Amino acid sequence: MTVITHIGPRVWIGCLACYNAGRLVGKWCDGDTADDVTPEDIHGRSTAHEELWVMDHDGFIGALEGECSPCEAAEIARALSGLTGDESGAFGAWLKLYAQRDERAEWVEKFREDYRGFYDSEADFAREWFVETSPEEEVARLKRWPFYDIDWERASLELFTDGFHAEDVPGGIHVFWPN
Ligand SMILES: [Zn+2]
């Protein structure tokens, strides 16, 4: 026996004309090909009804909220499929905050430009940011101090007031540098 486990985003595509007439006609489809679904697919027969609408969805990891067109759902699903597991959690937050709807084709690229990673806290990010961006001598000099006695939380205030943005999620923060 073959067990098929679906892991990608799915959408429930319904017929708007039927919906307006008080009938729910639709079905679950793969998200990444939602824009290929025809009214005939949904009705199981030929039909004069033309407009389809995504009325429910599953597996979009926060990247899609509410209802939308099958085309929009497919664009988001395809963007998600190009991301690693780590990235996909951050992508939903990024999409809500920064994505321009008319730049869908560049979403993944822009997201990767803005995304600085997942950290335990602002202080944790500030410490790593300092080590990565400061000259070696500077890091070495500071490391002679008891390195972890530095108040990184306070140090992080400036970073996050002036450019970086933290999005709280369970267990930590996603850090963005929005352009
Ligand atoms: Zn219909």
C-alpha cells in the first residue's frame, strides 16, 4: 500500500456563482497549481460559471490569510516551495510586513535580501552582529573583557530602533533589515 502524504500548501477552491446562489461547490487542490484549476474541474462537468475563489487554505505557514484569487494563492505557494524549512517560517511574517503585491515574481529574492535570520532574542542578535561586522581587533579587544557581561540587550536597542526589525515568534525572533 502506498501512503501519500501531502506536505505542500493546499487551497479549497470554490465557484463564486454557486456560492452567491447559496451552494458550496468546490474542492481541495494543490496550492502551487491553483491557477490551473478550471470551473469544469470544480463542478465535475461543463459549466457556464467562470469565477473561482480560494475560500479556505492549509499549509501556508502564515503566508496567506483570508480569501484570495487562485492566482494569488498559487504565487504564494510557489514562492514557499522555493524556500528552505527555516526560511518558510519567516516568509509569512515578511510577506505581511514588507511584500509589495505587484512584485510577486521577486518575492523570494527580496525576502532573502531582507531576512537576517532567527535568533533567541534581540540581545543574541546584537552580539552576533557585533562579532560579524566589527574589525577583528575590536572584537578581540572586547573579548578580553568578560564578553558576556556586556549588556547586549541595551546594545540591541539602538540596532532595533535604527533599522533592524524583530518579529516575535514562539521561541525567538526573526530579524529583518527592510529596504
Ligand atoms: Zn458554480
